[in-house]
Amino acid sequence: MVRILFVYTSASKTLTGASTGWYLPEAAHPYYVLAPHHTIDFAAPAGPNPPIDEFSVQAFKDDESVKFLSDPEVKAKFANAKKLTDVNSADYAAVFYVGGHGPVLDLASDPVNIKLASEFYRAGKITSAVCHGPAALVGATDASGKSIFSGKTVTGFSNVEETQAGKVKDIPFLLEDRIVSLGGTYEKAAEPWGPKVVVAGNLYTGQNPASAKPLGEALLKALA
């Protein structure tokens, strides 16, 4: 059993003023894959009770998503979520960034997060993210100062999916474009919204909500 850090956004509004936050199934699905086997802590830039994207609550009524909202242990983890400034990467074997549009708005440019993500990556620890979660890694660098995406195959929320979701104007950059501009090779599922997980060394990424559980399963296998 190891300790894994789940990092959530603290952003509750997009650039257009629409409500946002972390995306329910992207936390719930990997949580229930990993929690029976490992210890999971929660963290966010502002600490306790990071905002959830209410649209995701309405859109996802599967058993795990519903359970996650009422699970006493999960509620306690949210109530006691650490501020990123209080996190020591040495305490964890892996980091996982939950998606939702929020990470593009706060974690992408948060210097505390950029330092934290870089520490995980440079230590050879699993550095993972799903959907918009990889936006939290756009500032992370390897020991030579290069983007951790440079020369790597990576996935994340696609331009097509962002357009179909009608959210292009809500965020400061499109994740697919940013991955490519940082030197990454972007890959996506054959069809929008289909599951896609990419592993490149200790960098693990998932494309969209459907990729959250498969990504959790990939982490479980890697941490066994």
C-alpha cells in the first residue's frame, strides 16, 4: 500500500463567468479503483472543499459517481483537503490531477503546483492527469528544465471535444494545442468522448471522462 495524492482545482468560475470546478466521474471512477488498495489524500490550491462542477453532478448518475458524493470517507477527505502549499511530494508515490475546466484556469499557472508537479516527475514518481487535468502539468519541467511533455506522447481533452462542449471561450488555452506547442505528440481516441489512456515513462494521461477509470486501472497496475 502506498500513498497517492489527488489534486483538485479551486477555480469555480470560467473566463465567461460560468460555474466550473472539478468533474465528478474523473475523481469518483479512479478513486474507487485505487482506494481499496492504497491511501489517498486530497489537495487543492485553496485547501478544503474544492468546488465541484455542478453540470457533472447532473450528467453522471452512475453508481460510483453517486456514491462518491455521499461517501463519509470521501466527505472527510474533502473537508480535510490540504492546501498545495502544505503538501510534501516526498510523502507520496504518485500524483493524480482530476479534470474539469478548473485546472486550466488555476493549476496551469499556479507556481506552487508547477513546482509540486515538477518534483513528482523529476523523482520518477507517477505523474498522472485526466481530461483537463493535464493542464496542471503544462508548466512542469524535467531536471534539464524542459517541459515534461517535450518528446512524449500525451493525451488530454481534445479540441474537437472542447468545441462540441461549447467551452472554447471559457478557458485561456486549448489543451491539445498547448501539449503540441510544448513539444508533445498528442494522441486521441478514434472517436470524440471515447476512452484513451497514454503512458510515457512515469507520465500517465487520460483524454476525457470515459478515460478516468481506465487511467485509474493503469495506475493500480503500475503501483502493484
